[in-house]
Amino acid sequence: MNGHQHLTIELPQPEAEFVQTYAKQNNLSIDTVIDRLIQGLKRMTTRRVDPVLQSMVGMLPPDTDVDEVRMQYLTEKYLKNDDLH
């Protein structure tokens, strides 16, 4: 079978319609769309994580409001510096 395997998948109707429309709009076959998705997933799962980034994993508790922490950091960084001028 020349290195290919036939698969049948079931998708919810909105997702199936999306894939069909996407393929048509981009002049691709559905096989190509699915293959590109799989290749992207492979790259994501085999990419080596930068050691510095890996060292930061878990530094904040999972329930941390990251937007709030970011805003607090930016407020302290820029407003405290404004007090010096």
C-alpha cells in the first residue's frame, strides 16, 4: 500500500465543515490539511525546551492570575521609576 494507511475519522459537523472549507480556500486536499496538522504536532512534541525556560516551570502556583501578576510587575516597574523624576 505504498507506505500509506487508509483511515476513517468522525468529526463533529462544524469541525468537518471547517476542514473542508479551509482545504478548499487554500487549494489543499483534506489529506494534506490533516498531514500538516500531524507534522505540526510532531514538531511541538519533539522540540527541546530551552533549559532556562524549563527552570521556570512551576515557579507560580497553577491558580495564579498571570495577568494580575504581570500588571503588578509593570505598575511597580514604571510607576516607582516615575516617582524618581
